[in-house]
Amino acid sequence: MDHQHQHSEHTPHEHKQQHQHHNHQQHHRMMIADFKRRFWISLALTIPVLLLSPMIQNWLGLNWAFQGDNYVLFGLSSIIYFYGGYPFLKGLVEELGKRSPGMMTLIAVAISAAYLYSSAVVFGLEGKTFYWELATLIVVMLLGHWLEMRSVLGASKALEALAALMPDEAHLVNGDQVTTVQVSKLKTGDVILIKPGEKVPADGEIVEGKSALNESMLTGESQPVTKSEGDEVIGGAINGNGAIKVEVKGTGDDTYLSKVINLVQEAQGQKSKTQRLADKAAFWLTIGALAIGFGTFTAWLLMGEELAFALERMVTVMVICCPHALGLAIPLVAAISTS
């Protein structure tokens, strides 16, 4: 009866955890695939944008201008802005909803200012377009976030490998009888038999027998560790050639393996000091970009310059205030800290 009661306590909880973990992994894989697709499509469209941009042509000594090329630039850049820039525009809404503008807000402000102003230039406003700056900024930011998500998924796969170390079944010793039960039915004080070559199903203490156990996946110790009566064993370790009986000391979330997995998951969920510093820098850059941008716009108007000239200078400031390096730095810091 005790074992049946224990089973009813643990099985739904463990099943729920596995289901949630599986859903999280599926969602993360879908996001990685989405960023990857947006990156490659945006990159493919950025190449003709670069080649059609007057500034790039001047740098390369080209003269590929043709009638209507501005409208082609507008069309290609519109796809890049709305499709490639969608995650950042969405992030802008989320960050503003939390009243915590950060990297997403900085990117969204820069690409929106560049796109809206450039589109106005194409349809009559005097000035120059910023389409190639817009396109390259989006591509670089998509690359950074794609790399970050890949690294986080890699760390999650490592956790899956750790979780897979724990077997599903155990040999429960009850007097002279040995029965095979689900690991979820085990409770503290049970005695289990671990046969040669099997995985240890729970943390415990050897009460009979002697064997060498492989704990390399758990402790990093490359050589099997010889253990006998009175020694502790870790759930997930692989038993050697000897059969041993173990008194269960920890099951479920109380095992060494579960605690390691929980610690790693908590570490993944928390931002490192460097990440927090980078986010703070993005916050102040966003505030600075808006303040300096509008300040520049106002100053030129007060100095008697035309509206188009003042707008161009304002957009230039906002685009420059969103450095490509910072857009890669924050995701790469996250990638390194979770790998």
C-alpha cells in the first residue's frame, strides 16, 4: 500500500515536469528555426540592397543606377523591415509594456527611424535613404539572437542527457523476494538490488556487496570507483561487475542528479552580471538615442535649416546610436554563459 501511495504522489508530478520540459524544448526549437529562416532570407535580400545603394556603389566604384531603382530598394527593404525586423518590433512592444526599454527597443527605434525616413525620401522628401544601414543592422541582430538561442538549446540538450541517466525501473528487495517496480514507486528506506551493468536508480548507501561504479557523467571522475558496504552511491551511476544491495536515501527531486539539473536550470534562467551590464547599457543608449536625436532635430531647426535636413540628421544619430557590436555582444555573452 505504501508503495502504491508513493506512486500516486510522484508519477503525476514527474509526468508534468517531463511534459513541460518537452513543450519548452519544442517551443525553443521553433524559435531557433524561425530566427534562422528570418536571418537567411534577410541576408539574401540585403545583398541586392547593398549593391543598389548609392553610397556602396561609390565605395566600390560601381554605377548600377537605373530608373526606378529607389522603388526596388523600397520593396526589398520593406520585406527586410517587416519580416526580418518583426522579432525586434515585437520586443519593443513587450519591453515598453514592462516599462523597461532595452536592446529590443534600441534596435526597433533605429530600424523604424531608418525605414520611415528612407520611405519618405523615396516618395518625395528631399534627402538620402538609409536602406543599407537598416538591412545590415537587422541581419546582424538576427544572427546574434540566433546564436544565443542555439547555445541555450545546446545546454538544454546536455540537461536532457543528464536526466536520461536515471533508469525507469528498479529491483525492489522485500525479504527473499525481488520485484521489478517503477523508480517513481521507490521511497526512502527501501532496499534495492542493482545488478552488474545496471544504472543506479536512486541515491543510497550500500548495505550488501561490493562493486566498481562509473560516476564519470556525474562527478567527472574518469575511473570507476570501488565501493562496498557503508559507501554512498549516486543515482545515475553505472554499476560494474558486482551485484550490490542499496538502501534508498534520496528519490525524485532529492537525488544528487536532480539537484544538479535544477541548479543548471536556475543558472540558465538568471542573467549574468555581464548580461545585466549590457542590458543597462542598451537602456541608456535607447534613452540617449531618443534624447540626442530629437535634440539634434530641434537644434538644426532653430539654426534655420530646412525640415528635411533636420530629419536626416536626427535619423543619422538614431541609427549610429544602435551599434552592431552591442547587438552581437549581448547575445554572445548569453551564449557563452549558458554553454
